[in-house]
Amino acid sequence: MALKNKKAKTSVKRKRARFLEGIKQIDTNNIELLSKFLTEHGRIIPARLTGVSSKEQRKIRKAIHRARIMGLLP
């Protein structure tokens, strides 16, 4: 008996953080890097879209909030 309409199971590959390649430390004063993780309205892009780990996402979030307090980001 032939199997019909069976999809092959594929493993889901996680995206790599393309913005963090070559970056060793996330710094509050690095506005160019932090602005890559913001939308045009100033919202932080979620980790599932950027591909960063949860630990890196927390560091990015903290740096963005500090930069906002300093007046460097909207």
C-alpha cells in the first residue's frame, strides 16, 4: 500500500543572530548595534525574530533601556 500525502519530518533550524556576529560585548553606547534591534517605531524586536538567545536578549533589552534613559535612543 502506498502512502499518500505524508510530509517528511524535518528538523527546525534556529536562526543565528546575524547582528551579533563579531560582537563580544553589548555596550550601551553602541547606538548602531542597538538600533538594529529596534523597529522604526522604537519597539524592541523579539528574540524569535532576531535569532538571539534569551541571555543575549536580556542584555540587549537592558542596554536599550539604559540608552533610552541617557537620551541616546527614542
